[in-house]
Amino acid sequence: MKLYLIAGSKSEMLKKSLEENRDIEVIHIENTFEDALNYLIRNSLDFDSILLMDAGIVESNENFIDTLNSLKELMNSSYPEITLKFITKDPAYLNEFNNVVSGDSRFEVFFVDNVRIPISYIQEVCLKNQNKKPQKVHHAETQSPADTSKASEGKLTQTLSERSKSIFGRKLPFFSKSNTKEDNIESDATNSSIISTSAQPKQKISLVSKDFRKVVIVTGCRGAGATSTAANLAIESSAQGLSTIVVDMDIEYRGINLYFSKFGDEVEYNPDLSYSLIRCIIKPDSYDINSCRINDNLFVTTLAYSISSKDKLLEIIDIKRLSAFINFLRLKFNVVLIDMPISTLGKYSQLLTQIDSIALCLNNNLYSIISTVRTVEELFMKEDLVLFNVKSRPVLTKYNEANRHNGKTFSPELTSKIICELGGYGDDLNPAGIVPYSREFDLQIDSGQKIASINKVYKNHYFTILKNLL
């Protein structure tokens, strides 16, 4: 859809963020509502909709009403097919808007009673009802996602807080496709036999249901590939239709930022999102506002790189708040993936009773195995160590089939056997799966695409890992 944007001094920045969604093209921008009207009077423009933000209104209420009436007359005479969508936080603007255009289906207002307006929400507003032609009489709906066809009589506004109360397990009345590239899987041949000969499982997890709820911690020593594993498992989980959230508890490195650059893009427009993780932990039910929505099924909460590691707000992340946050997310999501360094998990070892499984990331070599086993033994008390061992499933990242131990191929089975011998695990320890090493794997951050979304073979590997962890 072609959009005329009116958003004040941040119009250019908002234009860039909106056009991340390939269905949106901003064909013209103006800083003020009055300037936009004057431009349309003097010029003929081909577009579908006007998006007006509060920042684009600089005149008094009386002038705002006059400008709105003038635009309505201009639309009647020269632009009968276009629509105007107004996103506002100001009740006064809301009332004035309703008084002028109530009953005209070409005008919609969306009242947001939150400090921050997510880019994904603005994108959704832009795309809402784009396939519907304006009707003579219109009551904009304040509706729940469970019933998108029934309009609420006599209301012209849709509030963000009402919209967000019931999201998961249902279709939204409108939604963003800004990350559809994550769902476009391209076939990619590689020279590694472990990749080319991998089994091709049927791409469906049979456990999907409204009551399906799992919390998985993805952990490992530094450099073991925990963050890349969490990011790709999240992509595969959401592709399976599972409502998913990634919680980045790597406070020091915050690597999830590298795999989901959309978070950084939204931070530029909404600086309050920098404290996403803190805000969500303080108020768990604000997750839909204070986290970054990647696609229909996937949310991410982390900290921006701009937040200092010495920030005093980080002190509020204690075990009590974190436990409450995780318990809340379990009720809202099918899958909660927590990217947590093993040292951090040792600090919050009480979480072991709340989680369902641990993806223990390590490599198929003796150094990685010994380092991981020894670190676990040092971090956990005996009772916690038992729980850790029971819930762990090794994920062999950067898997190299050429590795050998005592002349034998360092296979997943041999890796598990050595872990059992060194770490006191039961004999039934089975790896959740492998992630083969390849040059393409190392290029994920530079390319901006998770390998699970662009390579069918890697997608199958992450599917297998996800299935075994769930």
C-alpha cells in the first residue's frame, strides 16, 4: 500500500522503519498536518492512505478541526478512495476527530494509552482493512482477536491496550508481515556430508495445542553457540505456529540484538524499548508493549547496547521477579526460550524447578566437553546438579564430523558417552541434535538472516532439536 506520512520531525525515521514491511511504501512525508493539506491542494498524488501521528499536529485544537474539515472536503472532491488513519495518545484530539468525521468509513482513529507505540503496531494500523473499500457508514471496531468480523457499535476507536489483551492462539484482526523473509526457505547445497545426508523430518510438531506450554533454557560456556541456537530455535518454533518469546538473559553480551536487528531499529524510534527486559520483568503483563514483535508468533525481549552494564536498574533482576516473569510467560506462550549463559543460570539456580528442559550447547571435541562438565560442577550444588543433569539435552553446535577421539569419529553418541562418564549423567543421555559447522553458518549475523529461515537442511536440524527439547 502507498502511504502519505505525517509524523513531525521524526517522519523520515518512521518512514524507514515502516518500509521494513515490504507491503508498505511511503511515497511522501510532511512534518505537519497543515503542510500536508496544502501540498495535496496544490499537487495530484497517487496513494492509498494517510497516516497521521500526534507529532504531526502543531496547531491549536480549533485549527486542527479546521484542517480536518478541509481535508474531508478535499477527499470528497479529489481523493474519494483514500483513507486517513490517525494514531493518537491525546484524548482531546480523539474527541475532536470523532466529532468531525464520525460515521465516515474513510476515517479511523486508534487511541493508544501507552507511553510507547511499537513500530509493529503502526505497521498493522497501516495495513488494516486495505482490501476493503470505504463504506458510507462506518463504525471502527474495538474488537478482540477472537472475533474479527463483529464491530463494536457506536465506537470509532481501537485502543492498543484492549487489542493486546488476547493475542496468542488466535488470529489478529490485522498483522504485520515485516519479517516474512524469515519464512522464505531456500534450498542450499553444501559440501558437508553431515549436512547433505541429514534426515528430512516432517515439518510439524504434533504437540501444538492451546494448552501446550514449555520453558526452555538455552545455555553453555562462552562461544558454545547458545545465542545462535536460541535465535534459530525461535524462528523454527514460530514457523511451526507456536507462539514464542525469546528472553535474552545474557546481560553482558546481549547477542540476541545481533540476530534480531529489528529490535535495534525499533529502539531508534522508541528509546524506551532500550529497557525492554527490565520493563517486562517489572511488569510482566506489559510484554506485548515492552518487547519487540518479530513476526505473528514471535516476540523478543532484551536490553539495547546503549544500556550500561553498571546501570542500577539491572539490580532489580532478582530471582523473585524473574521467577514471576517466567511463570507469567508460560501462561501466555507455547514456547519460552531463555538465552542464559551457564554462569547466570548458576546464579539463578532456583529456576531449575520451573523450566522443562535445558539445551546444553557444546562442541564435539574433548576440550569443550571437559570445560562444560567442570563448569557445571563448580556452579551447582548437589541438589541443583541433579536437576540440571536430568533436564539437560546436549546440542552439538559447530558440529565437525572430521573430529576424532582415540581414533573414533567424535559422533553425537560418543560425545554423550563421554559427558556421562565425566559428569555423572545417566546412561540414557541423548543429544537433542546437531548444528553442523559451515561458512554459511558463520555469515548469519552479517547477512541479517537466521540460517533456519534460508537453508532447508539447517531448518531440519533445528526442527529436530526443537522437537527433542519440547
